[in-house]
Amino acid sequence: MPELLQPSQRQALQELLGLPSPLRPSARAARLQVDLADVRRILDLPPFPFADLASPTSWIVGGSVLRWLCGGLGQGTYRTGDLDLFFPSTEAFNETGRRLLERGWQFRGFTSRTVMCHRCGRPAEIAHPGPEAMRQRFPEVRCAVCGITGGEEPRRLAPGELLALTPELIRERLLVALELVAPDGTVTHLSAAAIQPQLAMVIGRADFSLAQLALDGGALHFGPYTWTDLLLGRFRHVAHSDTWGTYHRLAKYRAFGFRPYAGTAAEVNLRWAVYRFKRRLRLR
């Protein structure tokens, strides 16, 4: 737990971040980014896995950064999980996708809110509709031009064969992300739905304070209350997102050992109850 920090570590962190002592929930960090090396030194952290993927045009955001920091904050060792990459442009997205394939990542598929061909991006249909396909993350789809594409198993794809995204294609197909699998099995999501010109805009879209963490290479970026809550062992709701995802992330951060503020728990649970009620009405 955060209270396992040595007093000297806590003091060094609060001085680095511009946080007052004693620390209260209303305190905001004076800085929204610090050198990653300083945080590693204070918390005695190992190098971040896949740190070489972070750059000014490829940002590692969210849960993987939190899990890494939790080891230094006394919340257990780093646990492998999904890796989420965000980008300032579709060009950066496409370039990173090709580079990862060159480095041995395997292609899993594009997630979208419409059925599309994973090869050419045209509209498609589920190849084998039924309950089994509904349970699959990447069911096989049939394209009038490319035939059957998709499927659950990761597969080799030449870098030059990766579908290049455009803003128009993302908008028309309601694209969410490209999913790749690293050589060590780490599932890697390249976000297509949240391409923003500035990292601060991506961080500002996160629903909870603990999700407002990002690496751009040499710096660690965060929201105004992120470190306040990390050091207090708490978390708060800071921006509206999809109700289903927010509700389930509430449980995830609790599992990390952090407690939601009372207002956060009440708001998220109320939204979830309204969502479930409306969904039952639609299904009648």
C-alpha cells in the first residue's frame, strides 16, 4: 500500500510534483509531467517494459503505467497486462503498426462497431453467424472482395499488408483499435478512436484519475489529481466515458488496492443502475 513508502520517498515525490504536506484530497499537482528517471530513482523502479515504444508520436497510456508504478508504491510487483498505445495522427498510428509487425508482433484484428474486412476495410458480414460468433472477439468475416478474413488466432502479416487507416475510414467504420500480440504474448492495442494532436487531450479523456498516466519517452505525464490519489490510496471520477467500461474499471482499481471516493462510487453505480434499467426496457 502507499503507506509502505519510506517518509523520505514520500517527501521526495511531493517535492518533485509540487504537492503540499500534509496531503489532502483537494491538492493538485503543480506539474503535470516529470522526468521518468526522477520517478524511477525515488521509487527504485525497474525499467518500464516496452519503454522503447514510447516517443513523441507514440504514447503509452493507462493501466500498464499504473501497474508498473504500483510496484514502487508498495502494491505488489508489476503484473503483465494489456499495453495501450495512443497517437497524434493516423500517420503515426500506421507507422507504429508496421514497425511492430517488423519486430515480430502478430496481427489479431481491427475492433470496430461495424463489421468490416480486416484486410481492405470494406463493409463485411459475419462469415458464420450464431451464438459462437457472438462470443468471439474476432469472428471470421466475409468480404465480397477479399473473401474470409479475421479469426481468433493471432497470425503473421507482412508489414506492407497492414491496412492503412485514414480519418475517413475510422469515422465510417467506427474503428476502435488495432490489436496485435507481442512476441511474449502481451496484447497490444493501438487506439484508433482516440487519435488526438496532443497527449494532454488523451489524458483528459480518461474516466478516472488513476488512468491519467502516460509515457512519451523520457517523461511521465499525469492529471492534476493522479498523484494525490496514488499517494492517498484513493481514486476519483474525472471525465464521462462509456458507462459499461467505467463501472468495470471501478472494480479493477479496487482490486489494485485503491478506494474510490464516496462521490465517485455513488455516481458510477447510479449511472450503471440507470444503464441497466434502460437496457431492460429496450429488451422487452
